[in-house]
Amino acid sequence: VPPDPSNPWLSDDTTFWELEASKEPSQQRVKRWGFGMDEALKDPVGREQFLKFLESEFSSENLRFWLAVEDLKKRPIREVPSRVQEIWQEFLAPGAPSAINLDSKSYDKTTQNVKEPGRYTFEDAQEHIYKLMKSDSYPRFIRSSAYQELLQAKKKSGNSMDRRTSFEKIAQNMRSHERLLHALLSPRAFV
């Protein structure tokens, strides 16, 4: 068993954070996705699993649109106008290859916003799609066999590393650092 990573609050070692964001989620992480759609969306693996589920239902365009708009908000301002046009063409223009279903109010507001592109051009459309996913797609994902099987697989594989909480990992790390420090500072160390 490899040693636990050092305490992330006291060290430049990023192993702890990488462990928490690894591609192989712990049971605790998989359970967390069930607490709410935001939990699934903020976890890279949760987002990936949700997207796979939506692809299996031929409805991934909503999440892909939502993610594209999130990405737009982080783009340098010089890239925004062209990215707005790409998103519009992909998801909202007449005959768009990945058309999303918006109510007329959101569509009209977004159509106006596209004329003066900015990071928040799609804010109304994104909010509408978010609510749609939260009330429809996300509950189906949580009830899906794909999510339930992943949850059960994590329960079965639950080795001691998976079961230990982040706090327990930090506490154990601090104890081992304390023992090392004690050994280094003991009077015998200077003989």
C-alpha cells in the first residue's frame, strides 16, 4: 500500500488533491453525485458519467450546451464573439446539428443577445436548460442502472483507502509527520 500523500495544507505536494479528483472515484464521490446535480457536474468523472447517460438516451445536447456556455464564461474576451457564434450555430440556429429545446422567451432573449456577443449571451438559455436537466435528466440518471451499478461496484470494491475520509487521511498523515519530527528532535538524534 503506498503511503498517504502529505497534508495538502502544510505542503506543496498536490498528490492529495489529485487523489480526490482521480478518474477512479471512491464510493463517497459516487454517492455525492446523488446529492444533487451540482455535485455531479462539479466532479469531472460525475460529469463524464452524466454525459454518457445522456448520450445513451440521445439527449446529450443539453449538457454539451451547458458546458459550452460555462467554457465561454472563462474565455479571453477576444475569443468570445467567435465562440458565441460557434455555440449559436451548434445549438440554437435554425437547423442546428445539436438543437436544444428552449421556451420562446429564452430563445428570443438569446437571439437578441447574440447580436452583441458577450460572456453572458446565453445566460437565459443556459438557466432554462439547467432547470430542464435538473428536473428531468438528472433524476433519471440517478435512477438509472448505470449510476446504480457504479454505486454498487464501489460498495463491493470499498477497500480501506476508499472508506477512509479525507479527514482521516490528513489525520493519519499528521500522526506520521509528528512521529518523524519527534524522532528527529529526540536527544538521541544528536548523539
